[in-house]
Amino acid sequence: MFFPERSPPQDMVERLTFLGLDEAHSNPDVVIIPIPYELTTSYGQGTSNGPMAAIEASAQVEVFDPRLSQDLPAGARFQTLDPWSSEAGTLTEQLTEIESHLRPWLTNTDVFPLILGGEHGLLPVQMKAINSHPSLAGDVSNLTVIQFDAHADLRDNLDGEVWSHACAARRALDEGVGKIIQIGVRAWSREEASQSDSDVRIETHLASNLLSVSSGEQNWSNLMASLRSICGPVWITVDIDALDGSLVPSTGTPVPGGLTWWHLEEALATIFKANDAVVIGADVVEIVPDSNGVLTPFTAALIATRLVGGHLSTRIR
């Protein structure tokens, strides 16, 4: 398989479309929303370049979806938006602008929004933007967020910053989210462990339990049963560091011992097959271009493709 070694000029990158598909300039069924937001990263840098790197890499992803038994777009209309940009100087100003940018897409029942980021600090802004979705009627307590992540993101602040990517899930809960299911966590603080134990809205599945040599198979089976029982509207957020670092070597805060690709594949398929759940949107975040290859953005593009395919599979269920 051929992978381009150099990125094309920026003016060419901005004209790329997800999977290289033809654009629907009106009434799209699926909209790809690149948000190159990066203001609170605390370790590796480069997430602002991630969305377009993933879109560029998506041109190399196979478009055949076995669940649909056909090639994408499978009769759906796709639109790839231009990357969000802002001249705002402060973090709160940028977050406010992102919320305004997202709201029309996240509240439209005719569109499946897929956000590419950018750091995970986007999550609470997405929850603000989506609260007017008709299925929520202004009450995000009806929403289940399924978070694939190496980190719990439950800190109240990181170095004094309450909007840090390390606080994303905590701030989403502050917005009123009814339930968060965390999958693949393997790096968290004492504060976060205590928060998970004390807040009934949080269900944390540690990677050490899911991948345990002695009990991992049963723990994974229990998780799949839990996902099949989800009811109501769902938002899927995939921080790509949920996967093992061998699959995403250049993500912002990599942690060894993560999920395999097939764990993620099965979990996503199970969510979309849940009879009483409706996935109303998703994001793939913490994408960072590789300095010596394209594995990380390609993996992110493949995740995005599986999310889109999962959504389209529900239309024929």
C-alpha cells in the first residue's frame, strides 16, 4: 500500500475530503468536522495538525465496509468542512467560538457529526453544543458518553487550568451528562480514582482488567453485555491513546498496555448494534502526525471510518 511521504501544500490539504469522497454541498448525511484545537496539551505537542493529517491519510483507507456489504459512501452524502480557525486570544474565547461552530451540526437530527481533533478538551464544549439536540431536549442527563481513553480525564484542574484536556470528562459531567462509560483507562491520579468510585454516573473499565491474562476474557464479555444494554442517545469519544502505543506512537500522551485494534472494533460494533441506543455523534481526538511515518493519523482515519460505517449500518438495521 502506498503512503505519501510528504504532506501537500496547505492550500491543497484544505481541499482534501474524507476518504477522498465526492462532496455533498447541501443536505449531507455525514459531516466531518476538523477542529485543530490545541491550547492545554501537557506533554507531546502537535494535535492541532492531527485533523488534516487524518483526512489526508483517509485517502488510503479501504472504503469497503463488510457490515454494509458495499463501498462507502453507501448511498450517503458526505461533507468535509474546512478546518475551524480562530483569531481569539484566550482559551475561553476559543472554546466559545468552537461551541458556536459545532452547534448547528450537533443539533441537526438529519446529520451524523464526526469531529476530528485536536485535544480532548473539546469534549465539554461538544456537550454544551449538543444539549439542544431534539433527542435531549436541553437535558444532557439523558445522554450516555462512551469514552475510549488511556486516561480518566476526571481531574478538577491540571496546574490550575479547569479546561485542560485532563479535565475533559469531569467538565462533561459538570455540564450534566447522565453517564460516562470509560474503556481502556490505565493512567489516573488518586483524585480521579476517588471521583470514579464516588460518582454513580461514572463506570470505569481499566485496561488491566480488560486485558488480564487470567480474567480479561470474562471482564471483556461483561463489558460487551453492558454496552448492549445501553438505552437512549449516545455520544462516542475516542481518544486514540486508548489503543496501545504500538498503534498510535505519536499521540499526545501515549501509555503502554492499551487496547488492541480488535478490542476497539468489537466495542464499536457492539455499541452500534445495541437495540435501544442511538449514537448521535462521535469524535476522534488527540491525533498527532508521526514524524517518521503515518501510522497514527492512518489509525485515526480508520477509526473515523468505522464510526461512520457503524452509523450507516443502523439505517439498514
